[in-house]
Amino acid sequence: MSDVASRRDARRASLAVGLAVSAYGVSFGALAVTAGLDVWQTCVLSLVMFSGGSQFAVIGVLASGGTAAGPAAIAGATLLGLRNTLYAVRVSPIVGPGWVKRLAAGHLTIDESTAVATAQPTLEGQRWGFWMTGLVIYVGWNLTTLAGALLGDLLGDVSRFGLDAAAAAAFLGLVWPRLTALQPVVVAVAAAVVAAVAIPVLPPGLPVLVAALVALVVGLPDLFGRRPGTEPLRAHDAALDEHGPPAPDAGEAHR
Amino acid sequence: MTLWQIILLASIAVLALKLVGYLVPPRVLETPTAARTANLTTVALLSALIVVQTVSVGQQLTLDARLPALVVAAGLLAVRAPFILVIVAAAASAALLRMLGWAA
């Protein structure tokens, strides 16, 4: 493929994914304000943390547990952010040398930028895919976060508009493209059961962390795996399909 | 712990995790076990968050408009509807059920 064609393809995928994901920052902004954050705090999360899954985890835990659940909120966000480390290792050769460039790339390393970049067939396309997806989402996600926060502030209790249900739907949209084999499905179901059992007996925030242990129990010995040891690290592919759900990373998503 | 402390600590931790990846030589973390477990951790966390967001209020389990809204979202995801439509439809379903008084 020529450089021109691969650039064009990468730009097209970046824009489609970037704009779809950015739109969804409105619900983050509105939910954050409902969870008790002010507009500044909401914007700092999008500007500095910039990882949809982790951001929703923070406000989800704070909404149910308040500041007493602070350590659980930090731990939840951090655990969800771990996959960005793996993405960074993966896109590091695409970004190339130069520490300023690598610092900037680090900030933009999320589900979508990794997914679009690694799906491109040429190095030129991969570079375009990474930077353009990352920048489009960074600008768009922060603008829509601000809009959602201001809007949520005006509207008051947003459960009237079903925004609490939107958060659950967002998490579902993030996990959906990952449920492509028996192993992740088993983990998802088991984690859901563990969380439901733990909700009444543990303080808010902890059920999510306890449920995360399911991944270690299944993942380390590779239970329910298809072919042990052959699963490569990859950002899930759904964000690349213009018709499929571009899961915001959420980071994962695929925020 | 104040709200600002929680937000700043969590933000810095997540940002630092991204930057750490650029210091690691490629392949070190790409062992199949590390990659598999990291991917499954994401699945487990998201799944648990869905449950918490859908059926809990604090430490109580409750069934309200959020569960049917989640079912709507799942149906739309199954037919590969665009992500933003899934979110909007879920919110609209819950809002409608509450407006009609069919669910809390």
C-alpha cells in the first residue's frame, strides 16, 4: 500500500473512532457532577487521567461511597489503567525516539489510539492512526466533558434523564467487544457474580476490586483458554469497525 | 481524604502507568501470561462495574429502571448498533420508565 493510501485510511479510521468516542464525554461530565465533583475536578480527570474506563470507575465509586471510598476509587482507576501500560509497550516502537514525543504519546496512549494504530498495515499509517486518534479524542473528550459538566450542573439530578443507566450501558459497551471467547465470558460472568455477592457485605468500591481477582484466578493458570500461551496482546478490534461500537477507553476505553 | 486529593492521586497514578510503558523494552511485558491476565483484569473490572452501576445503591442491592435499560443496551450491542446510540437508548429507556412510574 502506498504511503498516501495508508495515511488516508488511518485518517479516516481515526476520525470515525475519535468523533464517536468524544461524543460520549458528555455523559462522563454530567455523571461526574452528579457524583459530587465540581466542574474543575471533572475537567482535571479528563485532562490528566484521560482514560475513560478509569475516569468512570473513579466517579462510580465516589458516587456510591463518597470520599470515604477514596482509596478504593484510586485503586479501581489504577487497576483499570494497567492495560494502558501494556498498550504503551506495544505502541512504543511506532512512536519512535525522542523523549518529548514519547511523553506526549504516553498521555495519548488509550484503547482507541492503540487499536487504530495497530490495525494499520504500514508504519506510516500506524503513526497517523496513533497521533490523530489520540489528538482528536483528547480535544473532543475534554470539550464534551466540560459541556456535560456544565449541563449536569444546570440540570441537577440527572437520574431523571436516565444518566445513571447510561453509565452501566457505557461499561457494557466497553466490555462487549472483548467477549469473543469462552475465557473472557467466564471471567465476566464470574466477576459479576462475585461483585453482586460482595455489594451488601463490603464497603463501596471494594466489590469491584475483589471481583478483579477472578481475572488472576483464571488468567494465571490459563483456565478455559483455547490454546494455552498463544493469545497475543492486542487492543480489541471493535473500535476499528466503523459500524461497531467504538468502545471508549476505556479506555477501554475503548476511552 | 479530600475529593481533590483523590482526583489528583488517581489521575497521576493512571498517567504514570501509561508513561512507564515507554520505559519498558518491548517484549518484556508481552509474555502471554502477562498479556492474558491484563486483558482479563479489564474484563473482570468492567463486568463488576456494570453490576455495581446497575443493581446497587450504596451497600444495598436494588432493582430499578437501570436493569431494563441495560437489557436494551445489550440488545442494541448484539445488533452492532453505534456506541453512542447504545448509551442514548439506555438513558432514554430508564428516563421513560421513571416518567411513566413503572420503575424507580
